[in-house]
Amino acid sequence: MRPAAITLICLMLAACGGPARLPLEAGIGPRPQLPPPDNALIPAVKVFKAAGWPASQAPTAAPGLKVNAFATGLDHPRWLYTLPNGDVLVAETAEPGTDPGPPGLKGIFFKMFLKKAGAGVPSANRITLLRDADGDGVAEFRSTLLTDLRSPFGMALLGDQLFVANADSLVAVPFEPGTTSVTARPRLVASLPAGRNHHWTKSLVASPDGRWLYVGVGSNSNVGENGMDIEKNHAAILQIDPQTGASRVFASGLRNPAGLDFNPSSGALWTAVNERDEIGSDLVPDFITSVRDGGFYGWPYSYFGQHVDVRVKPPRPDLVARAIVPDYALGPHVAALGFTFSTGQRLGPRFAQGAFVGEHGSWNRIPPSGYKVVFVPFAGAQPSGMPVDVLAGFIGRGKALGRPVGVQIGRDGSLLVADDVGNTIWRVSSAAR
């Protein structure tokens, strides 16, 4: 049997381990302990089958909090946006379906993995509006707000315009809070890098003054193995003028900058980033970090500062020397996607200042990591402690009952969590209320 076939069989059976592993906590915090890379031919793989939630079962909230289903029966809900009037927008979306994936046997495996993990499904390509008019914590009204989209993800309201980041474009439609359906055809504001769609999601946030829009664009590969020519404006955060569509690279070297938000204490832009795979269960930690204008964060040439990735050819020691060390590691392979700052005391003083992170869950780690929502406490501009589990229990009997993605603060101060495997929006609130 050919070595490539043996590799594929081992991957599918998740029969590959690795060297002795560090405690997960070693890879968390501002100065994580990083082991040597494991460049084994066969990476560690653990894939949970996407099962969905049994009736009357839900994830587990932290002590002092409670959870309920805000909305169910959605179609792969990935991202959330809270409007000023309290309505909640949900991007029901999946990959565009044009990604050929990695070549050969590896590509076949990854397509099988995506299907098993709950991805690789047809995209609903719509934005749905949810409304809890009576304030009981459950959305009793649902409406299709916007269609004619291509794998929509990030959303932002500026003035009377609702902006949506598709997989390949930033578009806008006229909109006023309270509207439940938009008939206007989306107008193109700016084209966005698409390519192979290795990371198709495009997150979106508006600056507090409304002057700029920021779009997170993931890489076209794991570590540039398809050549760097196709990575132009990828692995970056773009700054876009909402009036003219003019754009520039604001920061680069960020493999997949998913969630974006501004720290209310410092005014700095922050992001949650998915790092690279296939060099061991304990590398590389995903992270959250403040984002500097013009900053370079290492990808693909190095990780977490100046840790060189020897797989990348040719090397770029000049760029490695410039690589900024991220502010805070979340642990290896947690798949940090959703990211939003806390807005006050409604969940109790423990969660008053800091950031919530939706960890979609690992595939390239044994044992698995992520599959939960965590809270990282902040003291002003910087994280100040270890993550706290806010919502867990997404794995049961060896299956993924759900997988958390986008996180948003509701108008009432609750935390809303999009679960794309459970097809549910969960609402986390204070148990005292």
C-alpha cells in the first residue's frame, strides 16, 4: 500500500497520537509555554460527528448563570448582530461550495471531515431577523430579512445602511431598525479576497466613530503551501471606507482573524485568530490580540512571535524579526471564532469587564480542545486572568451536540451564542434575574 493511502486511513481512523503532551493550561495566557513542533507525517486527528441536541437538552452555563434557547430550527447559524432596537440578525450560512480543498488524498479526507463535523453543508445564504418583543428571553418573531447573498457572515449598521460581508464582497442595503424585510438589491461596496476559500468567512466591525469598516480575511492555506501569490490581502484585516469602498491592509500575518471588536476601555481593535495546524496537538495556540495599524503577526513564517515554522519555504527572516507577539493565547486548536467585549454588569460582576470567545472546537488535537464559550477577564486595556468557562457541554457520548461560533451581547445584557451544529441561538443570562 502506498504511504499516502496509509496516511489517509490513519487520518480517518484518528489513530495518530504524538509525543507527550503539555497540560492545556500551559498554552494559555500572555506568555504560553510552547513545545517543539511535531512534524510527524500523520497529524493528530479527532473528529466528533455532528449530532445535534436531543430534545430538552442544552449546554451547561457557568455557576450563577442560566441558559435557554433563544431561537431553534435555524439553518447553520454562524454569526450574530444586535440592532439598536434589540432585534437580532443571524447569518445562516456555510462555505460557498467552490473550494476545491487540498489536492489528492488529503483533499478527500478533508471533505469527509467537513461533512462529519457538520460543515460542508449547502449555504442558506440569508440574514434572518429574530425579535423578542415581550422580553421573555425567547424570540417569538422570525423573518427573512435579506437574501441574494453569497455565504454572508459579518454585519454592521452605519447610519441608514446595513453592511454585510459576503465571502467575496462587502455589500450594503438601505435599512432602519424595526424593518423586518429588505427588498432592495444589495449594492457592491468593495470586492473582498476569495480565491480558494480555504477560510471563507469574512467578519466585519465598524469603528466607534463610524468612519471605517474592518473586515477579517483568512488565509488561502494552512501555511502557504499553495504559494504566496494567492495570499494577497489574505491572512489580514482590511480597513474599508464605507463611502467609497477604498481599502487597504490594516494588519497582516493573521492566519484567520475571525471575531473583531473594539475594546471599550482602550478603544483598540481586537481580534480572535485561528492559528495553523499539523505540527502537533500542543501547537499552535489560537489567540486574541490587540491589532496595530501596519502590524505583522507572523503568518506563515513564524508563530506567536519569532517561533519559526520551518515548513514554509523560502523563509523570511526579515518578516520574522518584525512579527508581533499576540497579547493572549487561548490554547492550541480551540478554533476561536466569535469575539465580543462585555458591556457591563448584567451577567454579574465576574463578567463585567473582559471578552467572550466562541471556541468552535478542535480537529487537529488529541484530546480535543475548545467546544465551549469562554470569558477572558480584562483590567482596562489587557487580559488579567485565566479564561472562565461560560457555556460548555457541547460534547456528549463522543458526538458534537453543538458547536459555538458567533457571540453577541443582547440589548438586555444577555450573551447570545450561535450554535451551527445545534441550529440554535443560545441565550445566557444571570440566574438571579
